[in-house]
Amino acid sequence: MPILADYTQFGGRHWETGSVHNVLAYQQVKIPETGQAISEAMLMGISGGAAFGYFVFDYKDTDPYLSLLSRNTFDPLDTLLERLAIPQDRVHTADAGKGERNLIDVLEGGRPAIVWADQFSLPYNALPADEQMWAMMPIVVYGYQDGKVNIADRAGRPLSATAADLATARARVKKDKFRVLVLGAPDLNKLPGAIQKGIWQCITLYTEAPPKGGRNNFGFAAYKNWAEMLTNTRNKLSWERLLAPGSRMFAALAGFGYQPGAFGWACTFPSNQVDDRRLYADFLDQAALILGRPKLKRAGEQFRVSSEAWRELSEALLPDDVPLLKEAKELLLLRRDLFLKQGRHALDDITAANRELRQIRALAAHDFPMGDQEVTAMRERLAEQVMRISDIEREAIERLQAAMA
């Protein structure tokens, strides 16, 4: 059975841009202007860049949960592959045996394979089993031998799964069943145009109606909407009514099970606000050099200011002066760092952290650690910081527009 013995690429942080980065870095594709590999920051920028979205979902028999989007989510993978004219070999089958054979054929040909796998079905993620939830995400497979699969997936070191676990994960959702994607080298002559298209898409995601979905859920309108929902006590979607103190507010702040909560979306989820703002700033620094537009760096500086403002917001979401919330924050940060640094070797410690988080959630549901006045004051502080971030990013987008004029 095959393994790419020279495969050493494990730096990709997000499933889509990270997987493509890992594969192109393995191919030793380099940007002529810099002599460096195509960074994940560059791929994020080309795919549509930074964005903001605010959503609350309230389903029966579970606490509501938040989504705070930090980057373009409208077909970013296909978008970046198309903009860079990356050759693609795609194979898709519903047959498990054929799916395994297709994967092995790619590896025997000396190339890594991108496959779609349900994150709930891969044990190294330590996610709770749930028949109603799945998350089919692209990961890189670079080895398949003796019933073991070698994987690159967000962590900074190799991951692995059994062949049976991978097969289960690949089969979870029909439309993604046993998909294999193999990438060729990009056409770097298209890089300047791809960068420009990505920047303009970022601008429109902030300022114009989205390709689909409600306008108030995206861009500057979403920031305003979120701030209003934090302070408006009459709206049925307000935090006062929908996310009242108890398990619902704790879920909104810290998440539960597979849901990141506002804190996770701010700084621990693979696509989080703190990291993606900084990543987008790195992209703009590179874009300034390649396009010969030095003013793009000024926009990048402003996105770094936004990254810091988001970090401050994350601290306000789970403040140190509320011991139970501080403990939850420390566990969430520990869980993130354990996975990124140790991968599946930290599985026992991650499982223990998850167990402690469930206990904290139960305590918060029974006796929320803040009184009504404290909760009101907290929501007002959060709303103020949300609008501060909006103002920071409005200036960033104005600088982007000026640089591209």
C-alpha cells in the first residue's frame, strides 16, 4: 500500500484553503515575485477574503447556536481553483470499494489526494456522535497502508485514522460520497488577476447584498444587526429573549458539543475572526508587492487592528471576572492548542477538557454566574465592541477601495 514518504506539509489551518496550501506546497509551487510557496493567506484572499456574517439558529430540542462568519463562504474552494486555473482530476463514486481504489490509485501515482470526510466520524476530532449532525470537509490523504490512513488536517503534525473510520467518514453524505480531488500546478500568470478578483469580492461582501441569504446577515449590516440584538429587549431574536441567562446564554457565549459559540467563532474555530483578520492582512501585504499597489498594506494594517479588536471582544465574551466563564475560556483555548500542537496524541486530554466543559455548562444552566444587571451591562459592552469592530473594518474597506481605484 502506498505512502508519500516525502510528504511534510501540515501547516494548513482551514479545511479548504489549508488543504490546497498543503498540496501546492508539496508540489513546491512558488510565487515568482517572492520565491515563496503560495501561502494560505494568499489562497484565502483569492477565494474571497475576509467577511462577516451573523446568524442565530433555534431548533427544537436543543439550545440555539450562533454562527459568526469570518471569511467568504460562497463556494470559496471552487472559486480559488478557478481563479488560479488549477488543473483538477475529480472522481466521485457511491461505491465504497471503488472509492478506496480511486484513492489508492492517486497515491500510487505519487500524488496526495484531497477527500471529503465527515469530521464527526474521525476519532481524532473528539466530537460527539450525533445522527442529526455532520460536517463534510476536505482533508489531505498522503498514505494508505496496513489499515491505516495518513492525514493532513489542520494540526501542525501528522494525523491518522483507520481505513474503516475514513470509509465511514467519506460515506456520511451522499453528494460528497467518496469524492477524490487531485490538483495540478496553478497558472501563475493568472495570479495578479486572481488577487484583484478576490479583493473586489471581499469589498462587495461587506458593502453589497450577498449572493444569497438575508442582507442583514452579512457585512456592515450584520454588525449593526448583532449590536441591536444584544441591546434590543423586544425583538424575538434578541439575546434578551432568545438567549436568556442559563444554558441558552452559555451556549451562545461558549458553545456546546460541536457548536463553537461566539468565543469559538472569535478565536478558536478553524475559521475564526482573530486569525482570519490577521491572515487577510498578510495576504494584502503580498498582494501589494505582486500588484505594485503599496497602499494595500495600509488596508492590511487596519485588518490587523481589527484582529486585535476581535481578540478584545473574545475576552469580553468570557470575562476573567466571572470565574465559571473564565474556566470555560481556558478549557476552550487548551482544547484548541492541544489539537494543533499534538493532534491525536492529545485525544485523552481533549476528551477530559470536553467533559469539564459539559459540567460547566450544566452548572451555568442551573445557576448562571451573573445577575440580571450584570448580564445587561455585559451585553451593552459587547454591543459597543461589535460596533467598534465595524468602524475599524469600514475604514479597512475604504482603504481597500482607495488602493484598488
